Amino acid sequence: MAEFYIEEIKKSPRISRLVEHLFEKMPQIEADRAVLLTESYKNSEGKPVITRRAEAFEHILKNIPITIRPEELIVGSATKQPRSCQVFPEFSYQWLEDEFDTVETRTADPFYISEETKQTLREVYKYWKGRTTSELALEYMSEGTKTAMAHNIFTPGNYFYNGVGHVTVNYAEVLEIGFEGIMAKAKTELEGLSDGDADYAEKNAFLNAVIKSLEAACLYAERYALLAVEMAKAETDSKRKLELALIANNCANVPRKGAKSFYEACQSFWFVQMLLQTESSGHSISPGRFDQYMYPYYKKDLDEGKITREFAQELMDCIWVKLNDLNKVRDAASAEGFAGYSLFQNLIAGGQNTEGLDATNDLSFMCINATAHVSLPQPSFSVRIWNGTPHEFILRAAELTRMGLGLPAYYNDEVIIPALVSRGLTLEDARDYNIIGCVEPQKSGKTEGWHDAAFFNMCRPLELVFGNGKDFGVQVGPKTGEIKDFDTFDKFYSAYKTQMRKMIEYMVNANNSIDVAHAKRCPLPFLSSMVEDCIKRGTSVQQGGAVYNFTGPQGFGIANMADALYAIKTLVYEQKKYTLNQFADALRNNYGEEMPPVIATGLTTQIVKELALKGRALSKEEISDVYIKITKNQTPEDKKRFYDKLREDIEALPKFGNDNLEVDLFARDVAYTYTKPLQEFKNPRGGIFQAGLYPVSANVPLGAQTGATPDGRLAGTPVADGVSPAAGRDVNGPTASCNSVARLDHFIASNGTLFNMKFHPSALKGQSGLESFAALVCGYFEQKGMHMQFNVVSRETLLDAQKYPEKYKTLVVRVAGYSALFTTLSRSLQDDIINRTEQGGF
Amino acid sequence: MQDYLNTIGRIFDIQKFSVHDGPGIRTIVFLKGCVLRCKWCCNPESQNYEIEQMTTAGKTKTVGRDVTVKEVMEEVLKDRVYFRRTGGGITLSGGESLCQPDFAVALLRAAKENGLSTAIESTAAAPIETIRKLLPYLDHYLMDIKHTNPEKHKEFTGRDNRLMLENARHLAKEARHLVIRVPVIPTFNDTVEEISAIAAYVSEIMPGGEIHLLPYHRLGSDKYKGLGREYKMEHISPPTDEHMEKLLETVKKFGLQGQIGG
């Protein structure tokens, strides 16, 4: 049996001070990158786009202000102020310009922006009109797609407005041979090129862009070496002087050269991690299997007596802090969907090696320590569990869960490995998977997974069925028939499937359009240098250079649709208690309750338009009256009673999440309405689409745009997250909930599933609490569940934090696939977390 | 199918993921009907054998249903993967399971046939011959001893304790594993003297044995209203943590293995 060093390693006092410094000020928006990027672009008009990207990257890295923050051991900051962000106008900018005056005061993820920065950015933005990936993507999209998007059936907002990210590069290679080694590989390929080769033009441009970008990254590190030397000269504290000298030495060596020590490996890792996020605004740049690729350096230093466990831990803790130093501003709507300033840098420990043996090592445990020491949302810390995971590792992970940070998330090798193999990965590659962002598995350094490609709201196509394809009077989906004609449940269900398939097709169209736009306007040479097989193929990741290519948009609302379709099947077709028309009427009227703003606005617009077509233009006052009337939705008493009875009858039906075989298998089938059609589509990089079933935090804002559903859910309220049962409907305890969720097909959702659970802290008390918790996770996994995450914080604490946010500045909670500071979340998302079913130990 | 699986009994709840009533993760089956009427009882709906109506949170529901052993086992076995990992299984609770001895025996037997760990929470208020029928299928007997004084016992529970104390003596010898559980109820048995008396008795019949002190809680109080009954312990507060610690020290002085909570 493997033996691990599992003793507690103490937290250095430096770490608390670094964290304190990080949170001293509100994050701000900085303009340096945007200015430098634009300068370079203006000078490179007409050159190949890949060359322009490399030149811009070089210009930025040579000139962007650099800073070493107090007491840092690992250096490299993307911004002058901690936790601040640069902006990336090449992807999109209009939203930020529109939100200049509200970005500081909005509820989700506010950023400070100075008047001077606003002015600078306004100047910069002039250049970008018509040149962004976002604008190009829109040009490519079909009309039907644009209509479906406008009606919030799905939202591809992430890559539509930003870089793609969502990747784990080959860190191990950088650590081993350094950028000089990778540049040498590119040079070899260049030497192999003949002037007469058909693909000479693109390959030559790409490989030169790779070399230029890597050289720029080395120069950037060397600027830090010089800065550290200067700071050392001025430093009076002799201990810090020495630290700065070491930093100077590290930055002079890495990432240009291979790392010669654990400390150098840490520094080299960090430069890669932060520079990927300077080249592009894509988030979910995930460190992946840190415990694996760092281990050889740790082991060697430890064996040779060159490092203590304590210092190694301190360095890791420093990296954990730095991962919280990076930040990103999103548009107001996306900020709700990705709330909590999260960058989703997923770092995973444990699991199998490529040969299928357990790979847990001392660093796996030290990753748990670091997460506990730093207690911040980043990295999104995950653990891999399989049948051969050492029990002490699961228990240590459970102890971390008990701290209440929502970390780690648990992933099941026994499902993910075969799922990836079924998508064409080799067994060895599949065994070496890590997690990207929230829950998406990929093989590092070989994949362009386009995970997180869109949010698809599975409730909206059902609304289209009730409207014969119309939404607020507009024909969004196909005409699937009047509801009076659905005389069997099969006909009704088949109409839903037809709407689903068409909406999926539109989403694919949106994704592929955006995909092409990124390839045409923003290929990324720096990133591509660390993803196989780009250098060999002489082409970027964005143009299909990776070994494995996927697009993974995620569906959510399964629990609602399962419960909703089950209600219709039972109450309309089996018991014949209600007609479909009565359901339609109840949904239209939101079961007689008040109408939420988004829906009321939609209905008002529809009425105004219809009247205008009939030649009756409404005045402003009249429109406002219509809106108010719709919002109040005054229902006659007898009708309200009828609606209430309907909701009661719906409520009395069995629901997904209670270990009821019939309902659970029905839910499994409903999930297929998303996962199966999707996998038939291909992306422009030569890969296929694969479904994810998780919502990030979009189930709340997108729920706000969703009308009432036949499961009794009211209009505008959150939709169920991921594969979890609808909030409050799983009432038979955590094991029943797990058994139900495990009955879904997690293998087909190879882009990841997300199962949220909330525990009261008392449920994990003592050693037996930990053991029971571990058994729950393993029991769910044994039944082929894929992922689990937990909030272990009492309802009382969360309510108190809403009341007194100032007392809870660093209260971290699990949102969905990631953790975030509770007080930075919007009120509606906070409420959603509070309302999730809380499981206790009885 | 074997006949005993068709044995019918009356239960009022099945609760999963119980982690405080026996080892590991367990499913508790609550049998309806009890011989005692403890004033603090947190499951007042368990006391009558008759099926009744209870209103909680504005909703009226029927408490109690008749089920076969087979039906119960189907529900219990759904959590088998969790039992296996923790050495968990089924726990019979109530009410008092001994009020439905044939059903209780059949349930435990079925659980054993399926390889589950078995436990019972019981006051042992039944003839020892009845209890002995359960023992071959029972791994853990979690037995309540509430007081050593027969009169006070009768005042608070409706019956005196002589039979139960005598049964405890038998069980100490005959049960595979006996744990004594003491609900610590202010105004009834929460003084050091009263707990000492219980501990003394336990150490006499089972030297070095296990004793669990379960602090009184009020979670059941709303149910009394829902059943249209009066809750007679409205005025008392749960014991403080410090007091519980003091009582724990007390039982440990008798050489017993003590813990707070199940």
C-alpha cells in the first residue's frame, strides 16, 4: 500500500497577509492591454491574422506595467491593482462601453472604473468597430438562430462576447523543456518546410507566430527578473532582499528553460497560467493535474534535501493566492450567469495514471492543505475518485468539504474514463483526464473542447409546443400542431422532441458561427504552442490544430421537464383530470400569480405589436397601463381556485429525486431529448458536439425569462440546476436523491453533469459523519453518477450573511461547478442557494 | 415466496440516511404503537396503534399504513450500496417495535437474509420471551433506560420500569451487542444523581458497557398541536452542552464507555 505524508503542514503567516492585501480594494478595470493591443493592430494592418496576434502579444508583454506585490514569492501580475482585470476589445466591447456607468454599482461582480480609463477605452474602441469576433459571428449566423437567441431559448454569450479559454495546456512539457524547447520544436518544423509546399503560407506564418509569442513570454519573465533585482537593491529587510534575489534568479531561468527545482517549476507554471489569460479573455484556463506534473520536481528536491515540506506548501499556497489575483469583467447578463468573479481555474488531485494505477501522491494531500489554508474560491479545486482511491484521501477531501467552502468537487473516474473513450480518446488519454471550468472533462494538452459553449434552457421548447412554435407572437420554432390535436401523450411528447431538435440545431448554428469567427479573427499562437498537435500540423487550436476537438453546450432544466412532462402524462392522458387546454391556460396566466417583469415585458410588446398591425397605436400611458395590468394579473376567484387545485394535484405527484424508479427513468428519457440529437452535429474544427448537463449559475437569470411550467413552477423563478432535482422537491433524504440522479445516463453527457447537494454542517460531524459522507459519495459513484458538489453551510448562516454582508466578506459557497464569495452574488442567486434542499443526518 | 415476507405490520415512516442510530448509514423503519406515553416523546404520532390524522405546516396527512415485510424491504434495499460501505443497515424504531413482534421478527429476518446489519431502538417493554424471538436476527439492541425509580418512571411514561430493568439484565447477557441510551430530560432525569443511578445499574449488569446520553430536543412539539393533543413539556429547555458534558463525565466514572448523542 502506498504511504502518504498526511500530517497537517502548517500555514505560513505570509499567506494570510497576501490574502488580506488581495482584498484591500475593490477590483478595477485597467486599460493598458487594450491600448497596447490596439497600437499593435494599427501597425499590422494587412498582415496574416496569426502574425498580427503574435505581434500584438509581443507588444503587450514588452510594455505592459509589471509589479511585484508585497511579500510575494511567486510573481507575475496581469494588473497593477490586485484582483483587477484587463479588457479584450478584439472579442467584443460594446457592452462594456454601454455599461461604463453601471459596472461599478451593479449587483453581480461590480468593478471600479476611473473616468480616465473610460476615456482611454472610448478612444481605443473606435478602432474596433466591425473588427470583433462577436460582430463577425453574428454575420455568419442564420436568421432562425438569431430569432431563437433573441427569444432566450439558449444563450451562447460566453464565447460570443469573449475568448474561448476552457483548456488545459501541456504544463508538463513547459516545465520539462521550457519555452526554448518548444521554440526548438517549431524551428524544426520550419526547417522541414519547403518553399514549394502547398501549405507553406499558413504553416510558416503560424510557426513564426508561435516562436514570436514564446520569445515574448520569456522576455516578459525577464522583465520581472530585472524588477526583482532593482527591488532587492532598494530593500532594507535582509530576509526579503534574499527572497527577491531568488525571484530574480527564477524569472531569469523560467519559463525560457526547463525548471531545475520545485520553486522554479511553481514560477514557470504561474507564468504560463497568467499569460494564457493575457493572450485571450477566455476563462476556465484550468491547471488540471497539478499534483501529477509538479510531483517529480517536489520529490527530487525533497529527496535531495533541497526543500522542506513547509516551504513547498508555502509556495503552493502562494500559487493558490495568485489564482485569485486574476479577474475578468463580463457583461451584466453574463455576470449573473457566471456570478462571483469566478475564473473557473479548475485544479484536480488524485485519480489514476495513464496505466490505470492510482496516482495519488503527497502533493495531492498538499493541494487539499492549500485549499484549506487559502480558503478562497480559486482554484476550483476538484478530486478524482475511483475504486482504488486511498480511503485516507477521500476522508481528507471530506474534511475539506466540512469546512464549508464548497470545495472540493468530486469526480468519478469510473464514469468519465469510459465516457471519454466512447468519444474517441485513447484509453491512456482518457485515464489522464482533468476537469475544465465547472465539470467538463478533457485530456490536457491535446484538446480544444469548446466546453461551456452555450446554455440551453430545456423548458423553453415546451413553451413553444404550447404556442405551436410561437413565442410572444413570433414564430420561433416549427409548427408542431395545435394542442387540441394532441390526443395521445406520445403526440405531445413527440412535438416537444421536434421543438428540442430544431432549437438544438439553431444553437449548433450559433456555436459554429462563433467558432469560425474565432478562427478567422482571433487565433491564439501562444496557447497553440502548448497544445498537441498544433506545431506538427502548423495550425492553431482555433483552426483545428488540437488532437481532440469537441463543442460542448450544456442543457439544464431536466428536473423541471421530467416533472412537467410526467404531470401532463399523468393528469391529462392517464387520469384525464385536466385537459391540455386547461394546462395551457394555467401556464399562460402563471397559475393566477403575479407576472414577473421579463415575461410581462414580452407580453406587453406582443400586444402593442399586434394592435399596431391592426392600425391601433398605443400611447406611452396606455402601454404602461397594459404592462401594469399584465403584471398584476388579477384572476377571478373561481379561476384562481381552479389554478390552485391544479397546482396542488401537480404537487401531489411523485417527483424526480425521490428514488422512484418510474419517474427517474422518465427523467432519463427526457434528458435524452437534449443529449441524443446534439451528438449528431459536427463543428468546423472536425469534431463533434457532446452534451453537458449543468447550468453554471444561469438557471437563475434564465429562469427569470421562463414562463410557468407544467411542474407547478411559477414564471420567472429559477429552473433546476444541472442534474439535481428541482429545489425542495427531493424530500426523501440524500441517498434517495443520489439514487435518482444516478439513474440518468451520465455517460452520454460526456461534457459533464453537475449534481448539487446541500448539507447542514451537523450531518458531517465527527469521524462517523465523515465516513457516512464518503460512503454517500462513493455510493453515488458506484451507481455511475459523474460529479458531486456540496454546500455545507447552515441556512441560518446564509440568511445572516444576506443581512450583514460586511461580516461575511470571505464566506465562500458552492454556486454550480465552482465556488464564489457569497456576498458578491446577486440576491436572486443567493436566494436560490438558500432554497436548495438541505440534507441533514437524521 | 417465503411466507414471512407477507407478514403485515403497521408503520408510520421510513427514514433514510440515518447516521445516529446504529453503525453506518441506516434506514429507520418506524413501527406504530407504543406501550409507553413519555411526556417528552418527539414522535407522538407513533404512540397509538390506530391510524390517525396529523396536521403539520398547514397540511393534513394520514399517519400510519399497513405494509408487508416485502414492501418495506424493497424500500430499505434501495440504499444497499450505502449500507455496504459503512456496515449500515436497518434500524427498527417506533413506537415500540415489540408491540408488533411477528412483524418485527420477520423484518429483521428478511434484513439478515439480505446481509444487512440490524438494529432496534426499543424500551424492551415486553416479556423476555417475546424479545428472545428477535435476538437471533439482531446485531444491535439500542435500549432505553430512562430512570431507575419506578414511581418517577411511571409518572413520566405511564408505566413503571421493573420489567424493563429486568429485561436489560437479560439482554446484557443474551444480546449480540447492547447499547443503553438515556434520553436526558430536564425535570425528569437530568440530575447528576439520577444519571449516576442509571450508570450504576448499567455498570452492574454490563461492566464497561456502552451508554449514550441523548439530550432532550423540542423537534416534536409541533406534532402535538397537529394531533390535537397537549404538549406537556412546553416549559422545559434542552440541557446545555456544559451540563451534558458533566453528565458524560459522571457515567465515565462508572467505567462505562459514554458518548453524547447516538
